Amino acid sequence: MLVARLIDSIWATKKAESLNGLKFMLAEVIKGNDQGQKLIVIDTIGAGIGDKVIVCMGSSARRMLGNDDIPIDAAVIGIIDEDCKFDE
């Protein structure tokens, strides 16, 4: 899992049919060895730009949608409370 901040929305009008209706966002890793890395994540929990989030990767991300056949690699699984302190 990664700690990231959502920095923008991603709009894709043409995409695989199985991705229709999913919310794409651009996230930047803010903690750990991958700090600064940007990745596209699927958000199903209602996070917004500026939120600190927990991101899972790989097959765990696909399980968030209940379908291992959906071609995603990263999903938001939690919004971090502002009370939490992370060195950025």
C-alpha cells in the first residue's frame, strides 16, 4: 500500500468498456521510497483533489471492484484523516 495525495482528475472519454463509470484520478506518492511518483488510480470511495489517501496496487485493487478481469492497477482504499502526521 502507498500513501498518496490526489492532485487531479483524469478524463478518458474512450476507454475499455469495463472501465465505464469509474472515476480516474492522478495521485502523487508522498511517503516512502516511491515519493514523488505519479500514478493513475481508481476512486470508488468519494475522495477528492487534495485528499491524502491510501492506495492499494495490483490484484488487490481489482478486488476493490469485485472483478479480477477489470484492467486496473491502483485503487484508493481509504482517505487519511488530517489528524495523521506524515513527513512530506
